[in-house]
Amino acid sequence: MYIDSHAHFDLALEDNSITEDMLVTNARTHGVDRVVQIGIDAGSSRWSYHFAKRHAADGILFTAGIHPSSQADDAELRTLEDLTEAVMSGDSAEILFGIGECGLDYYRMRQPRESQARSFRFQIDLANRHGLPLIVHSRDAMDDTLGILRDYGATAGIMHCFPGDRSAARRVLDLGFYISFAGNVTYRSAAALHDSASYVPLDRLLIETDAPFLSPVPVRGKKNRPENVVHTYRFIAELRGEHLDRVIEAVRMNFMEIRNREAKKIQI
Ligand SMILES: [Zn+2]
């Protein structure tokens, strides 16, 4: 059924009216049988690991990463590296989906550019070493993001919450990346996103909530949850004039392909 390729359960749980088990169960009862819990710093990545371990039977995977808005000093980067190495050499390596979210955010600019870039390069290298896909966040920084990805040899991963028009999409696709759309694609005013969501080939498309942010229409304005990903699937299918089942199937295949391709790459 549906896959939500990017969610933050830890941030969604800051809303005390809901429990971890309720969030996971609601996703499954809405047909969302795979969700990737995304780490945003070393502490969140460690939480994500334990969360995914608790819910491995519920289809939860996780990533280890440091968001460009999170502080990334040497100790933080080393902790992330140690966690990744421990998980990859342990018996639950298969629940680690990728490295990130990492990248550049010049919109919020919570960290200096140079420190964002350093953390980004470190995580590209970490992903490459372990044959893991990279989950990239880029806001008001597409040129620099693509430049670093190219210079550091990142050839596969996901541009999450894709922010651009079709020409930006083309550049991301040319790098070999998948493009993941979040709930903001459903907003009426998002003309550039509508254009790119109809342009991206089905075999490079992913769909996410980025919960608890960016709730799609018709739940816009409320706290977002993984079960809401179904609205974004429906919107994208309609926008593209494709059957919903075809979009669901394509996203599933893409998701599997990302896992397999990266795993294969490391063996070569
Ligand atoms: Zn995110």
C-alpha cells in the first residue's frame, strides 16, 4: 500500500495528545505500511533507531542524520558516525534506510553556511562508505546543494520535500536522485510544485508527509501525521492523470529500488 518516505515521529510526539502507538497504528489502519522515521541530529537519530527497532514489525525504518539547521560540531558528527557504524555492523542493519536528512538551508540559516556544508559533506561521505542512500534537504540553496552532491560523488538518494520547478527537478534527476513531494504540493498556490510533480517520471517519484509539518489539503493547518500521506498520493495521481494504484505501485518500486541499488553498489 502507501509508503511515507519521510516523517518525524519524535517531533509529532511533542503534541502530548497522541502516543507513539497511536501514531503507528493510525498509519497502518489507513493503509500506510511503511514509514521512514528521519533523524535530525545525533540524539534524534539514536531515538529513531530505538523507535524503528520497537516498531520493525509495523514497517518502520529510520535514518541517521544531522539537519542543516542542527548544530554539527566534531563531537556531534562523530556520534552520528559511531551510531551508523554500530547499527550497520549489528543485527538490525536492515532497519537503517539511509543517511540524512542533511543538506543546506539558507532560508532559516540557523547555522553558518560553512558549518552546514561541512556537515553535509561529512554525511555524503558516511553514506557512500556504507552504501546507504542520502536524504537531502535543500531550501533556498539548490545551486550549492547540487554542487556539493556532484563534487562529493553522491550519485543516489532522495531530494526530500522537493522545493522547485521542473528545471530544478531536471537537475536533480540528472544527478540520479529521486524526488519526494510533501503535502505542500497540494496547496493551490504551489504552481511550481504542480509543474514539477507532473514532470518527474513515475520511476523517480516518491511521496512523503514530513510530519508533523506541511499537512496536505484537506487537513491543511492541522498537525501532520503519516496517515495523511494518502491525500498527497491522491492529489499527485489526479494532477498527473494517472490511476492512484499506478502511483502507489510506482512509489513502492522506487522505494525498493533505492534500497537494493545502494546495497548492491557497496558490494562492487
Ligand atoms: Zn524532515
